[in-house]
Amino acid sequence: HAFDRRLRGVPVRFEPGHGLPACQVVPDHFNEVMMALLQAVAEAAPQAGAALVVRSVADGAAVRVEVDTAGLTLDASRLQAVQRRAAGMGARLAIEPGRTQLLLPPAARTEP
């Protein structure tokens, strides 16, 4: 995150899930969605030095990427842009108290 000044000095803690199913995403779009989301959280963080916590967990055949947003008010227009980009790759952004979730669609099954 050295390429974005808003994230300089902000530790990012990633807690990957184990045994996650395959997902169908456009890598560049996924990167854009995650960076925009992390930037929104970093901008809303009330104190410097607070860690951004990102975790991934299985959600049935899909994968849910969660970002802790407890105590933060994220910019609504930025979140709308993130939602549009996520929808464009078949994912869904859900904003709940204390966390924002990106639900990634399961990989398309191929017939043998």
C-alpha cells in the first residue's frame, strides 16, 4: 500500500480463510473494488495507526471478504462506486454495522 498516500502507515491485517471455494472474478476489477474499499476505510479511520482488518470466509459455494468498519462512517458516493464496480463483476457489496462485506460469486461449473 505504499502506492497510495492515504494508506501510508496504516497496517493492513489479512485473515485468510482456509479451504475457500473457487470464485469467478475479474482480477483487475476485484483489485479496484478492494483498493477503493480500503481507501474509504482509511479515510474514515478516526485515529492514525488503526489497523485495517480484512478477512475471507466461505459462504456456501461463494466467498465473503469482510472489512471491519466498526465506528466508521464511510463516504456514501465512494461506496456507490464500489457497489457498481462489484456488481459489474457479479459480486455484491453489503454494508452492515461494523463491517462491509463483498460477496464473490462461485466459479462457474464446467461439465466434464
